[in-house]
Amino acid sequence: MSAQPLVLGIETSCDETAIGIVRGRTLLANVIASSVDEHARFGGVVPEIASRAHLEAMLPMLDQALLQAKVSLKDLDAVSVTAGPGLVGALLVGVASASGLALGLGKPLYGVNHLAAHVSVDLLTHANAIEPTIALLVSGGHSSLLQVDDITSSVVKLGESMDDAAGEAFDKIARVMGLGFPGGPAIDRESNNGNSTAIDFPRGLTQSQDWRERPFDFSFSGLKTAVARYLEATPDYVRADVAASFQEAIVDVLLQKALLACKKSGIDSLVIAGGVAANSRLRHVAQERCDGAKIRLRIPAPALCTDNGAMVAALGSLMAAAGRPASTIGIDADSSLSVTCVSVA
């Protein structure tokens, strides 16, 4: 296969039907149909609604991506798809579609890990390779610290969410504050007018014993409870100050642990990926702290942080170029696929 394989990627792990096309590390197309408005009145993603939305959007998104990339299906070298983790019904739509495409075209299929794909998308905006690196992955359902020695084959989990992920905490607090869904962008906007030091909210798993026993794990349930209790006890609270202080607590914990992972591993590179990586405060503070610690920081463009097909195509392209084994046509979707399993063979 060419060193610059043309790969189509399909992402349907949650509420976006996304298709990307890359040639090697060059992005040719990235189209997304979101069903977020259909979930907003429920305050969160409804799996059945998401699955039906994927079915309706798949073919229109496929046609749009091919048109944007100015290629045809017969030009493809491989098809890549998110095999997990995610909502099982939503994943099945993508996996079945990708399997059908690969079978019909006679092309290899790569069923890849959604979380590893979030890290891989960085390669579409930066020329140099990222390995080895520490990766801070922060999204709606996952907060993880990873050591990535080879994104196509060697990902080691250093720590993860013990309860709510950062993105979940954003959604829940935004709902309590009446800021709507999804919560991350809403709190980010509200925080722009607030004082991040107005309220000293707790930093989970940062006591001395935590640093000894769980240095790289995350817990945001206590923070979420503390904010909810503050809102109940303070009827005249300043919403912008609460949003900014809450956001600061999350950013502080994420970066404390990420920089410690760099220090302990001796790796002077940090990639921040996932939907929460689009948060403006996280990006700003991360740059400040990494500059101070002489750590090379890489964060994908905001549009590539949230779920998208480009990241799936990017990882598929890297797998193909590295000669990794393709997946079997008709692979299963795995809603709890471990991040250490980069692809499903």
C-alpha cells in the first residue's frame, strides 16, 4: 500500500455522524451531521435517537465527503471506522456501514479505537511525529492520561476517570445552572465574564495520599457536588464567577496530573485531545504551564477536538502505512473497548 494511503473514516460513537477522508496526513474532507439539537431537550444524549440519526445521515454525509475531497469510492485504499468505545447502537451503524463499503470495494477495513483516534488527529495539523508522548485525553465520557510510544500499536494507560469525566461534569453543572446542552461550550463562554478565583472549589484526588496512590487518576464527582451545594446555599450567586471557578478547578487538576506524568516518564511532549481540548481556558493555561516546564505542547485545532471522521481516517491511514493487520469484515462494535487496544483485528 502507498505511504500516503487514501483512507475514508467513519465516526458514529455518540451523536455525530462524521466522515473524513485523508491522504496520508493531509486532510481532504471532514463532514459532520450532529443530532445534538434532538437531544438537548433531554439534557443529554438519548442512544436510540442517536442511532436513528446516524442511519438517516450516513449516505448524505458519505456523498458530501467524497464531493468535498474530489475523489470517488474506487479511489480509496482503505476504510476506517470507530469500533469502540461508545454507544453500542450508534457504533453498530458505523461498523456495519464501513464493513459493507470495505466488502463491496474489496478494500481493507480498520476498526479503530475512538480514544486513540482523538490523539491521532493531531498529525493532521502538525508535521512532526508525536511519539513518544504523554496524551491527556479529555472528552464527554473519558478523562485519561496515556503514554503513547506508537499510536498504531503501543498505548499505555497511566490513569483515568474514577467517576465523572471532565466533559460529563461540564454537562451536569451547565444543566444545573441553566446554561443548556452541551455544557462545555456554554460554560466556556460564560466564564469569559467571570472571576476564576472567586470561589475555591475542590480539586479531586490531589491530597498527599492521592498523589502517592492515584497520581494520574481523575475524580470530578466531588467537584460537581460542591458546585451544586454552593448554588443551593447561595441564591444570589454570580453565574459567570461560578462557571469560571468551576472551569478553573477542572483545568488545574487536568494539567497538574498531565505535567507530573511528563516529569515522571521523562517525556517532554504533551498532546491534549478530545472534546474538552477545545476549551479556551484549558488551551491557554496548558501553554503557560508547558512553556514554564519546557514541555512541547500540541493541541489539535478546536474543530478537530470534538468527534469527527478525520481523526478516524487519520488513525486508519497511520495503521495502513505502518503495515498493521486489517480487521475482519463484519467486526463487532465494542462499547467498552480499552484504550490500550488501538484496533480490532
